[in-house]
Amino acid sequence: MKRYNQPVEIIIRQIAQTAGSKGSMLPGHQKAIQKQLEAAGIPVHSVKSTAAAGSALSKSRQKTTVPENTYVKTKINDTEVNPWDVAHMARTALNNHHAFVEPDFLQEFPINRNVSAEPGKTDIKSFGNRNIDNNYDKDWPPHQNMIWHLDDAYSQLKSARESVQAAGPVIRIAHLDTGYSLTHFTVPDSVKTNIWQRNFVEGEPVDDGHDPLKDGFLKMPGHGTATLGLLAGNKIKLPSANGEFDDYLGGAWFAEVICCRIASSVVLLKTSALAEALNYITQLTASGTPVHVVSLSMGGAPSASWASAVNAAYNAGITIVSAAGNNFNGLPTRHVIYPARFGRVIAACGVTYDMEPYFTLKPGEMQGCFGPKRHMKKALAAFTPNMPWANTAANNIGFNGAGTSCAVPQIAAAAAIYYKKHYDRLNKLQPWQRVESVRHALYISAKKTVKHATLPYHHYFGNGILQANDALKISVTTGTTKTPDDHVPWFPVLSTLFKNKNPQAVPVMQMYNTELAQLVYSYPELSKLIDDETRPYERIGIRKWKRFTDAVISHPGSSASLKQFLQQ
């Protein structure tokens, strides 16, 4: 994981298996935690805990447990000490064998930046000029300024939304992104006045989710406004190459959208912000204000906090759609990122205008992530690039929207339309069954095709290409099975080294495991040693694990704690 010359921050959580046991850290114990950490030589800037978390009985008659996290900002610089070493020091200082601690990293989500620098060498010039409308990207179809993705030949969102009435049950979508513009014409007034909107960016008003659109180094304001436009944007009149567009831009314009600002820039996302936003939406649902769908156009490296938040949302009946991720020539990874890789999440992959994979060998060109095969079982594709994109700087609509960020709001809108169409029957199910029934309809109805590709459609698109109107014809089902709990994938080499019947239940082993997963995500040279994750971990031979372990021990990104454990 990259370091940004910032204070190390950590996330502390009581593992679920022992929640409530002696030594449990609950909100309100901030002073005690700070005292323990400082006594162990860890200088602390601040400690805060999630408020009003825990178990709540929702109207769905299903008990939902919202994870309780404690967040600590230290005075240790991340360039001086590996954040994972600080996490291990903190776990030892707390003298609580049931505590799981992980760094609160800044995650990097690649976007289309008119890149003039290689990934990893980004500077302020790499972002170009936000005021310039580049129209469409000539490297991808369609080669015209047009709004095309809503049509029956593509997502079928226009036909699907016209088959449901605007009146009737309220469908709520949580939009987790950089917030919304106060002035752009695509943003509905109902979004600006929604009482449930929240801001998870440190130092900004908690109850105000708007994007102040501040420019600066590593900032990319306006992303949330653009994805919101595709999700639930206003009715607009716009000339385009395929005739005047006079309709709603948003696939689910009828929905009540709850905007959660989780980053000041789509480029950098704090681990804790995403986890807390998901937990907030789950808490809202459990308290009687049901949220049906989450649209999340960001992500990054695996996090145990994200897994816990996803599990809670799934059990509350919330369908999560998350971006599969973008890459430049395979960097930072060509494979599906987290939380999209979790089994309880719909991974939104990209498919182009001509039904081809969102993949290219052209140097420096952004493209979509997909694979490995075992992580595509819950994936679905929607359309990108050259999508209509709200330009907040010029206050207009461009036609160069790109990335799997565009695919997410299309799939989330389709899920909301399905929920509205089949509201009564879905609400009779257990919460997790609602998620599975919505996903079943989207997966079964998806178009099973791909053009000009060397491999079958499921390699790139998972279950296929979104067909929102066809999905409405799929009946609500109770025959689905519950998807197992999500967690950071386990590295069998740890079971070999740790002589315990169930090392996965030991928090310190979970910490080593999470660091290993983040190292594999962040460094291709480590991923290659275990077959680029294409082979299931349990099928990797002992010799490869030995080479992998030796490489981790010598790698500059590994923590001293992990190196010492692996050397034993």
C-alpha cells in the first residue's frame, strides 16, 4: 500500500465471534484506549468510536448487527513506520486477544485523468483541464456525441423504468461517492434536501453530502455528480448525434437517493469512510428507513472492515453494486477490486458500445478490471466508455464518461426498478432473500454474449450484460441459497506456519492475512509468484508458497511484524 506522508490511522474492532466478551471495546471507551496506547509508546492525536451501532430490530423482523469500530489517529508518520507495525503495536498495547486492528489506509481508485504520466508517477499535470469538454474518446466506440446506453439495444433501462409507476412504494438508493453539485442541472432538488444525506470526509459538515468542487493536487471533484446523473439524474433536453434527447438521464429517476460523500476525491478513498457509510446505511435500514440498493463507484485493496460492513448490509436486505475497478496496462491490478470482489456484492464490469470487452492493449489507456474466473460468479456488465457525463466545471453534459464507475449506476438503477416492480413479493421474504432474488433476476436475464473476444463472455462479463427490462420478467424466487459470509481470502501458508486447529479465528492471524492480501493486491511482482491469483490458493504448491514467503520477507512494503512471523 502506498504511503502519503500522513499520520498513521488505525481501525480497531472486536471480532464478531467474541463480541461482548470481557475486554470488549465499545463506544465510550475512547479515553481508556488512548491511555493504553500512549502507555505503550504510541502517541495519539485522537480517538473516536462509531455511535449508536450494534443490534437493532428492523421492520423486516430480522436482527441486523452493525459493526462497531474505533478509529485512532496517531502522531506517527506513515513514512517512518509501516502502518501494519503500528496496528500490531496497538493490538499488543490493548491487551485484548479478541481485538482486530488494521490500518486506515488511503485507497487509490484509478480514473480517466487524461493521463500524461505513468501510474504511480501521478502529478498535478496528469489531470488536464476540467473545463475542457473532450467530447468522446476516439479510441472507443461510439464515435459520436450521443446518449445511447438507455436504449433496448443496450441496457433496456428506458423501457424498464417506463414499465413501473412513479407513484407507489418509495425505493431508496444510497449513492456512495464524492457527493453532488449544488448547481448542476442534472441533480434533482430532492437529493439536495434529503435529510438522510451524510458526509464522511473528515473536517466537513456531517449532515451535508454536497461536493464543494475544490481543485488541487490529487483531487478530482465532480465524479459523484456524474455517476448520480446516470443513476437518478433529472429530465434534460440535449442535442446529440442520434437526435434530441428529451428524457430523464437517470435510470431510476423516481428513486429517493441518499448521497453519502465518502471522499473529497475519487482518486483517494479512506478505508474507514467507505466502511462507515455502509454501516450508516445498514443502521438506517435497521431503524425503519429501508434502503434497498447501494451504488458504489469506488474501491481498492481488501479490508476486513469492508467485509464486515458488506455482511451487515447483505443481512439487512441491501443490494450492493460496486465498481469492478479500472487499470492502466494492468496497474494497479487487472483483476476485480474490493469490495466488488466480495461474494455478497454485484461486481460491475464494463462492456463497450459494440458488445466487446472493456479491454485494450494500447499503452496508457484506461480499461476495466475483470477476473480471475472464480471471482466473476457474482459479476455483471453494463456499458462504458463514451457515456454521458455531467461536467461540473463547465456545467454541461460531455460524452466521454469512462470506467466501471459508469457501469455501477446502470446496474443499481436496474436493481431499484426490479424492486419497485416486485415490491410486495420481495418484502415478504427474509432480507437476505431479497438481495438474492434481485441478483437472480439480473443474472438470469443478462445477455450471454461477447463480440471479437478470444474467451467466452463470462470471462469478461461474469453473468452477462445487463438487460433491465428482461429482468422484470423474472419472477421473485425463494429458491436461492444464502451466500456465505464475506472475508479477506485466506492464505493457506499461514495455516502451515501457525500450529493451531483454527488459525483463521485468531485476530492476529487475521491481521497477518489481511496484510498479505493487500501486498498481493498492491505489488504485481508478489501476485505473479502465486499465479496472479488465477489459481485458487489451496491449489498452489508448497514450492511456490516458499518462494512467495521469501519474497514477502525481503519486500520493502512488508511490515517488520509480518517478516518476523514468516521467518520463525
